[in-house]
Amino acid sequence: MKLIKKSILNQTNNIQGTDLYWHQPNIYWHQPKIEELLTRFSTNPEKGLSQDEAEKRLKRYGYNELEEKKAKSPFKIFLSQFNDFMIWILIAAAIISGVIIREITDAIVIIIILIINSVLGFIQEYRAEKAMQALKELAAPTALVIRDGVEKHISSKLIVPGDIIKLTSGDLIPADCRVISHVNLQTNESMLTGESLPVDKTITEINKENLPLGDRINMLYSGTIVVKGRCTALVVATGNNTEIGKIANLVQEKDELTPLQLELKTVGARIGIICLAVSVIVFIAGMLKGFSAISQGLVSSTRASVMSDMFLVAVALAVASIPEGLPAIVTISLAMGVQKMAKNNAIVRRLSSVETLGSVSVICTDKTGTLTQNKMVVKKIFLGLDEFNLQQNLKQDNLDKSLHENTALKYLLESAILCNDAYYLDKKNSKIAGDPTEAALIELGNQFNLDKASLEFVLPREHEEPFDSERKMMTTVHRISDNYLFTEDRQKIAEQCYPKKQPFAGFDAGNTGFDTVDADFDTVDASFEYVLFSKGAPESILKKCSKIIKDNKVEDLTTSDREKIMKINTELANNAMRNLAFAFKYIKAPEKIKRVSDFENDLVYIGLVGMIDPPRPEVYEAVEKCKAANIKIIMITGDHKLTAKSIGKELGILNTNDKVIDEEDLRNMTEEELQKEIENIKVFARVSPQHKVAIVEALKKNGHIVAMTGDGINDAPSLKKADIGLAMGITGTDVSKEASDMILTDDNFATIVKAIKEGRVIYDNLKKFILFLLSCNISEVLVMFIAIVFGSYIFKLLGIDPLLVYIPLLPVQILWMNLITDGFPALALGINPAEPNIMERKATKKKERILNKKSLLQIFWQGLVLTFGALFMYFIAPLFFNTHSLVHDTDVFHTCVFTTLVLSQLLYSYNFRFENKGIFRKGIFGNKFLNMSFIGSVILQVAIIYIPFLQKIFSTTSLNLFNWLAVLASAAVPVVIINIINEISYYIRKKI
């Protein structure tokens, strides 16, 4: 407890001379009255802190975030490049070479290449660190605060003590707070207190000191969740001063490797052990051959010199063969891909998700807001029993004519606009506050140039009966002001509705958007000073009506009329439309209006409108891409079965033989039945979030990789259960975002498909450069192994003096090769453009790994073929060159073998432009970075062959034209062989 008190006292500092906290030892935030806390924090519940004051407090108290382990400094990242067993061996080799054997040049070259490799590794890791930090910033949570009297969303880490924040159901509480006001507030504090049930909150102070956290029911704690209601709260502690901050060390997350990185680490270690064993064999074999040559007097070297040379060769070979740079390149490729996805509205919260994303075989998606625009639009209007051609009459030339000639349309639009609680926030940008259905009606009026504010001025609302789920209707009563224009057509409608009594006073023209008629009418009872408008479900409205407007005339509503209206309603509903009917009546003096519902009778039926949440235009194409990619789409919605079916058909998700089931059907299924039937079910209607988990489980049991969308608190379990949880960035709660693997900032289904495509591209590129690197490493090992272990025997078979056996690649040459062929081309392959057919392939199987048996076999046989050119130059060149009377020169052979293998590997990199295809394809040079790396590497290789001081360092010599022809042919042939085999296998697979 002393530590807790000390933590609290640490915050007792002055800000502009005002004490934020009490300087007393036993302060608990749940004890004081809220007024006292507001005074002490110098804040106001309506205006909050000023921005200037908030910035000062931020400087004093720091960011509202738990203390994380410090990121590596650039210097530590650089030093970590040397923290590797193989690097230590290489350093030891350089020391032995320079100090003991006195081979200064070799030692210097090894150190230089070591530094260059370390610098490249540093750049890669530093960029990866920065990329990951940028991703954390993108996914940072936000909070709604009041600053300078204005509500605004800010990053949660910018919250300071004294801030006033607003929270609602689904929000993650960003700091420790005291509740100021609330409505039905409940929170889930299980992660802090262990209590699984929601906790009801209060604003009343609790005058007890040593209360457990769970009993401080006027407090909210950082990291817990609002599960019900809403509130306004005062921030009292941030960062490490929060309750969860006091146990920060226990909740500190560890950096975890992605599954692919773990796989690379495991397989890389195995390959490393094999290559080390080969290096040891090469070392022993070379040393024994050297000793044999010395004992026979064939060479003048010493045993120590032979041991030294072979030690350096073995070390260089081991270093070159172990893919120690792979994890860094993988991280960079993943991070760069994730940043690209973020620019396209998909924020990936975990790197490991990228590996899974490209393998998704099923997308379970919500309808509203994801497949559709989450914006209701009026598509159909029926006036009386007749359809009104909305599109035709919305043309500019027809607007005034439509309103002038159609009285029923005027009443319907007035009812739609006035019996409505939605309103414009920003008319210029069409921003409307309120229910989406009512917003659609406001937009409809706007299309006819009718303004709600102007109508409310001449027909002000004075009474109302709000919408009720049981009544399924809403009614408002409006006073007919002196500014309202009672036109001739309205007069006729009133005359048909009510008996003639006495002259009705004319009204002055108002700005209603309707025609003006200068006339006095004498057929309406002057006591009718109010007009009542009702809207609601057609069946509910019809029960209240006794008359109907037909052809601008009022008639009795017959049974036949009612049947026809309900038939229209059913037809529209079958086409996924949400329908509202409208009615009106004139009523008498205001003193007689006590309950509005008492006047909901003998209404005049005007008509109905059919609305739809239209599909996003880009979703159609996205659905087709999914079909081509063999990705199954399942729509999960809370809408009615008919609505869901209609949208499913329109978007192409639902085909003839596919099933649509609702919650009742789902409830009656066993787990086994669901697992069996789910392959044919494309739409789940009226399904609650709890059932999403069962759907995910059934799909996963069938071997699918499932992506699931969600936005509510109850969606969190299914988001966690899915292979890829996709939270909505706009409508999603903090809880759903925390449970997700990826956040869609635009809530758009098309973004999911783009992300899957990018995931496939990233996975493809990872696979390509991993296979490329390992194949190249294997080829280097095999050249050395075959030449040194079997060289003398092969020379003997070819009729060449076995004493001509020499080391094919020198240590510095191996390290150089590791630098220019493993570095630049591999990175270029990591950002390879997408293949044209990438979204036409089947999704990767769930258990398929990059380094599976097939891939390992490919690495070995292609690595073996890559050695053909270098081995040809090693074994045949002495004989071949001698036939042309060339003097035997070891430096020439070294240079030829060395350059042949370098060029083979560089050419081989183009083999990975397209998966499972050869290089003889259109667009083979489409990766400009690969082209640049190829040209740059060739230039560097030519430089060490012809520049004198580099010749000494790398033991190379100038090659003549004949040498170059032999080298180029030897380098190209293995690549051609590999591509011919690939083309044949591709052709066979295509036929099958």
C-alpha cells in the first residue's frame, strides 16, 4: 500500500500555482465529491480543459501510455549485427589470417565485407523498427474529449489528468476516471478485478478508504470496457499512474516472431547444421589433400598455411551458406507490405496476420456498411395506389411541375420531412444527424428543393408521439401558422375530408417551396388550426386510416385498397426495401390535444416509400474477384431473410442452389449438421453475434481459413476465433478493434479483397526470395563440396592431371558473392509486382508452409543445377582452354568459376519473377528494382575483375573475349535448363 500511496503522491505537483492533487497520504479518487475534484483539477464538465492547459499537463505528466521497454538505439542495432556465432567465427578468422598467418590483405577484405554486411543488416533492421513503430501509431486507440468546449477525437495517449471524456457502449476506457454523469452505465472490469459480471456505476462519492477496486463503483479504470450505457467522466490518472500502470511490468508484451520467422529460424538452423557439416568435410578433405601434396613434394606450402587456407574457406563457406539475413528481410517485406495496405484503408495490427491474409478461403462479412453504403436511399414512391416515377420526375424540368400537379406528393414530402427527427449538420456536404431511415427522407425532400427549417417555420411542431417498437409508427402535430400558404389544391383536399362550415381565412405566402395562389377559400372549418402527420410500418398506418388520396382526390379507403397497398408493400420488401407509409389529418384547437395517440384515427392515407441501403458500387467487382480467386463469401446480417436474399442475389453472392438460413434454422442445427451444410449456405439472416462463433468453427473444421468482420462488443469472440478478425474503423467499437487482426478504416468490403490481394503478393514475394536465397546458398556449398571432395577423381576420369585440383572459390570471393547476389536481388524480389493471375489462384491450404517438402526439393535440385556452369568451368576449362594453346593460369580459372556462379545466380533471380513459370514470358523485366540490382551487381563484378587494386584483393584477373564467351554460356545454360523444366512441369499441370 505504501507503494501505491507513493505512486499517487508522485502526481501531486503544481500547474500554474494550482494543486492538482491533495498533499495528503490517504487520497483515494472515489472519496471526494465530484465538485471538489473538478475544482482541484481546475476543469469544467461542459468546457473541459483548454488546449494550452492540456499541452502543459502533457509535458508535465507525459503520454498516457504504459512504460514500454525502450526501443533499441541505432548504435545498439548496429552492434547487434555482430552478435552472431558465425560472425564471431569470421572475426576470429580475420584475426588469425592477419595476426598469425600474416595474410594482411585477406584479413582486411574479410573485415571490410563484414562491415558492409553489418551496415546493410543495420539498415534493414533499423527500417523494420521504424516501420513497426509507424504501424503502432496507425493502430493507436482514440478517445472523445472536451477541449475548449468542443468535443473532439484525439489519440488516447494525449489524454491528461483533468480532461473531460465521453464514453459509450463498446469503448475501451483510456485512463482512470471518476464518473461525472451517466445513463445506465456498466463496465467489464474482469481483466483488472477478476469479476466476470458487468459492474453498475454511480456518480455518488464513497466515503471509505481501503476499498477493493471492484467496490469503487464511481470509478472507471484504464483498460476496462464500457459494456452498456454512456457517461461523461473526469480523468484522474494516466499512464503508469493508473491502476493497470502499477502492474505494468506484469502485462508488458514481449516481441514475438511471426510463424514464418519461426519457420525460417527452425529450417534455417537445420540447413545451417547441414552446411556446417559440409564445411567441416570440405575443411578436412582440403586439409588432407594439401598435406598429401606437401608430403609428395608437389607444393611448397607449409601444413600451417594449408590449415589456415582451408579454415578460411570453411568459415567463409559456412557464413555464406547460412541465411542469417532472412529474418530481417522477411520483417522488412512484411512491414513494407503492411504500410502499403494502410494507405489502402487496411491497418494490420499484427505482422503474422499478413502471412495468413493471402491464404483466406472464406470471407464472412456483415451486410450493412460493408457490402452496402450504410445509407438509406429512397428508390420507390407510391402515391395512393399508383407508382410515382421518381427518377423521371427528379429531372430539373419536372420538379416544379411534379409539385404543382400532384397534391399527394406535396403531403407525402411534408409528412416525410416534418414527421422526422433527423436534421442537417452540414447541408453542403450532405451530413445529416439522425436515424439513417429518417435521413433518407430529409435527402428526398432536398431533392425536391424542400428545406426542413423553412417548413418548420410555417408548420412548427408542437406535439409528438415518438416512434415505438410496439406501435411501429411516429406522429407529429404542427400548428398552421399565419405564414403557411393554404393553396387551392390543399383547400380542395380539406373540403373533401371535412364538411363545409364557414369561411376559412387566407394565409400569407411563406417560403415553403410550393406554389403561391392569391385567393380566399371558404370551405374549411376555421377551427382546424393543426395538421397531424404520421409515418410508420404500412400495416400500422393502414389501421389508423379511413380515407385515401387517389388522383388528387380524397376517397374512402376500401378493403380492396388495403389489400393492394399490402401487396405493394410485400413486393417492395421482397426486393430488399424498407417501407414506410404516410398519412395526415387536420385537427382542431390545441387545448383539446392531450394525448397525440388519441388523434391517430380517421387518417388520410397518402402513400408509401421504399428505401434501400444500396450496395457499394465497388463491391460488385470485388465479389467477382473473390469468385475468380476461389474465395467463398458468406453474408451474415441481422436483416430479414427476404432482404438478405435480395441483396445477396444482386451482388452475385447468392446463386441458384445456395441456401439462406436464419437464426431459427441455425438454432435447430447440431454442430455436425452445420459443418456439413455450411458449404452450401451463403447467407445467414437474422443472426446474432453469438452465432458467428459457431459459423467460424464449422468453417475451420472444414479446413477453411476464415476472415470475419465485426463492429460490436459481442463480435469480439468471433473476431478472435477467426483466422483473420476484421474490425470496422468507422462503426467499430474499441473492443472489436482490440480483438481484431486488421482494421478497415473505410468499413468497405472491397478493401478486404484488396488486402487479400496484397497479402497474396507479400506471401508470393516472401516465398520467392526465400527459395532464391536458399538455392543460391546451396549452389555455393555444392560447388565447393564437389570440387574439393571429388575433384581429383573427376579430373582423373577426364584424363586431366589430378594435381590441377584447386580451391574453386576463395574466402573473399564467397563473401563477395554472399553480398551482391544474396543482398540486392533478394530485396528486389521482396517488392516484386503482383502477378497478373494472382487473384485467380486457389487459396493456399491452411497447413501449407513455404518450406515444405516440395519447396525443399526445389531448393536442392535447382541449387544443384546452378552449379553446372561453375563445375563445367572448373573441370572442363583447363582441358578446353589448353586445346587453344592457352597457358594454364589458376587466377583465370578462379575468376571464370567465380564469375560464372555469380552470373548464374543473378540470372536465376529472374526465374522468380513469375511463380511456376520460366523467364520466357512477357513482362519478365517488369520489376525495375530487380533490373537495377542485376545491372548494379554485374557492374560491381566487372569492376573487381578489371580494376587492378581490386584484382589483388579478390585474386581475380582480366578475362579475354573467349573467356567471357565461355563464362556467359556456362552461366546461362543452368538457368535455361531450370526454366525448360519449369515450363514442362507448368504445361503438364495445366493439362491435368
